[in-house]
Amino acid sequence: MWKIEPEKGPIYAQIAAEVKRMLARGELRPGEKLPSARALAEEARVNPNTVVHAYAELEREGVTETRRGLGTYVRADVDVAAIRRRELEAAAREYLRTVRSLGLDPRAAAKVLEEVDDAG
């Protein structure tokens, strides 16, 4: 579940990004408790301080909140639709980078994307 790839940037940022992807996919829901920093650190095989840093970043972004003595929770009022939209935009930018690196026109690539989707 927690696939950490050091070549893909700071580990804390990867953890924070995965939490947001889990929200976008519906695997985490508003109000849900996140694993303790220690438990997630063991699962992801990282330093607990790295998880604390990721959770602090998520809190700064308004995604989570820390309840003293209880743990870290996804905020009940988190805008999941906005998170989903940002994830979609990031995927679209990556797709466009790949299309352009192949020397292809984005509109032609979009047509292929539709054809592939229609083919199921």
C-alpha cells in the first residue's frame, strides 16, 4: 500500500500525496482516523519523524487535523471534490508531458484516449 520511491522526491511528500490519492479514490473518508505516525512508519518502513512531517503538511493544507491525545483525522469538512480535481489535473499534466515527449499532438492523443476507453 505505501510504496515509497526515494527517487520520486521527499518521502514525507510521497506519504502526503498518497493520503490525498486515497481520499480521491474513496479509500479514506472525511472524519476518518489516520494510522498513528509510528504504525504508518512501520508499515512504510520509514522514520516516524517523516510521517509526522507528512501529517503536518496535510494539516497545513487543511486536509487533516490533529486531535490532542486522539490522533490525526481527515477533516470532516475536507473538499474531496477539489482534491479529486487536483489529482486529475496532475495526471493530465503528466499525460501531456508524455504525449509531447513523443512528438504527438495532444488532440490526436485525446482521440486515441477516447478510442482506448471505448474499447474498454
